Amino acid sequence: MSKKAKDSVPDDSEIILGILNGSKDILERVYKSYFPMILKLIVSNNGDEDEAKDIFQESIIVLYNKIKCGNFQLNSKLNTFIYSVCRRLWLKRLSQKGKYSGSLTDFSELVAVDEDLAYHLGKEKQFTQMAEALVLLGEPCKTIIIDYYINNHSMQEICDKFGYTNADNVKTQKYKCLQRLKKLFFKNLKNDRNEE
């Protein structure tokens, strides 16, 4: 590999593939590319370089474990992900040391937040559409879905509440309710896209 390629910032998919394949070269390039940002975060918030190295290493382990599990979905730029993991880890460490003052000096301007914002706005819109679909669903489906998925009630509790003969009948009803909810949700989603 040329020196120039070795010094360049690897793209996100290259990093993920490199981590999957155990590439030391990729890890070195990730370190060179992203560590200065983490060092600045830690040193500016009651930390030193050794602690920054520890936190950065922990974030890479978190990333490695998530990728190795096989269900890792990157919803932002990788540097945003690493930064947010390091920030959380550092907040936890400051709290344990009793040094957390209630705020951190942040350097998120170093991280592309536009993509994160677009992602979260999209998710927020989907939650709103799901809430609208839930209202249109009507009773008893609305309450069954809320009780089961949001209030964490058991099938037996829902069975008792609605007077079903057994929990299997509740399961069947919940399944039918979910199917109707999906139809309403995707119908709303399709209507919204047609209006854009």
C-alpha cells in the first residue's frame, strides 16, 4: 500500500470491512483519522491523553463487537458514531470519578451532524405517522397494542382486562391488530410521499 493511501482517511464501508477482516492497517488509519478529535474532547473535559487513548480504545471495541454481531447498522457517519460512543463513555467515567460538572465542552462541529439530524427528523416523522395510524386503528386494537408494546403487559393481563377466554385468543387478536396497524401506517406513508 502506498504511503498516501496509508495516510488517507478510510471511508466508512472500508473501515467496517477492515474490522470484519481484522485489518491492523485499517485500525491504524482509524486511529490517525479520528483520535485527535477524541483527544480534544477528553483533554478539554478534565481528562488527559492516556484517558483519551483508553476511551478511544473502548469505542473501537464497542464498534468491533457491534460489527461482529452482524446486525450493525450505521445511521450516521462513522466518526459521528465513534464520537458519540466516546462522549458517553467519558461522561460515565467522569460520573464515576465524581468530576462531572453537569456539562461537557463539545466539539461536535468536528463531526458531520447534518446526516444525524436528517436521520432523526425522518424517525420523528415515522413516529408521528405511527401515532396517527394507532389513532385510526380504533379499539380494542389500540389499547391491546399500547398495553403489550408500550406498557409491557403480559398476554394474561390483557386477557383479563378485555375478558378474552384465554391468552391465545389475545395473541390472535394482537396479530390481527398489528396487520391492520401496518396497513394504516404504510398507507399514511404512501400518502405523505405522494404529497411531497
